[in-house]
Amino acid sequence: MIDKRMEEAINKQINEELYSAYLYLSMSAWFDSIGLKGFANWMMVQYKEETDHAMKFYNYLQSQGAEVKLFAIKEPPHSWDSPLHAFEETLKHEQHITKCINELVDLAEELKDRATYNMLQWFINEQVEEEENDREIIDKLKLIEGSRHGIYMIDRELAQRKYTPEI
Ligand code: FEO
């Protein structure tokens, strides 16, 4: 059994994770539309991981006998100025998600909710990894300064990313 305040906060986080999925699916479609299939693949994997994150919270609420409430998902942008711009927006978004997770941890501490606190540790580690991945790609994109050959090489690398279910 968890506190109603925590139940509400986790339901909001499910929505944040589903918006993340929607944002990356939109980015995947945009990369595909400009012929960058490797970038599109990377974002498609990201989309799947985000739906897993939403489901982790969903399953957790159910395991606690709490109520799952699904809210409307905001419309994501449909295009970006460049691959670098898309990844800068991705990092900005992940920093926002990290802040949301930290706020959930603060609430768990305030409520002395040890089970939720424990469950959130996975997300804390995941956010470090997500921000690091985005920063690495941003650094590469800055290094090549928009060169077509460089973009092609990064596209080939990002095509290798494989989805591994996280739930
Ligand atoms: Fe579920 Fe990328 O944070």
C-alpha cells in the first residue's frame, strides 16, 4: 500500500515516460524522413525503452494495489533544425526527467516509503546512463561540424543499437 500522494506522483511519471516515448518516436520518424536510418533506429530503440519505463511504474502501482490513471499525452514537435538540434533537445528532455525522478525520491524520503525509494534506484542509474549516451552523441556531432561524411559515419554507428527489453 502506498500513500495517495505517491500514487498521484507515479501516475504523473507514467505520463512523463509516455511523452518521452512519443517524443522519440516523433524524432525517429523525422530522422527517417531525412534519410538517416541509423539515427531513426537509435530513436526507435529509445522509444521502446521509454514505454518500458512507463510500464515499470505501471506494474509497480499495480503490485502495490494502487490505482493506475492514464492522462492525455502532449503532442511532441515534428521536426528539428539538424541532428545536433534533435540530440540537444533529447538531452534537455532527459535532464527534465532526471529532475522528475529526483523529486519522486524526495517524496519517498519524506513519506518514509522505502519500497518506492528502492524501486526508484533503478531509474536513478538509468538516468545517468541516458544523459551520458546523449552527451556522447552530441560531442560527436559537434566534432564533425555538420560534415556529410561525418553524419554518414555516425548514422552507421547508430544503426547498430539493439533493443533489449528492460522489463
Ligand atoms: Fe525514461 Fe529517458 O527516461
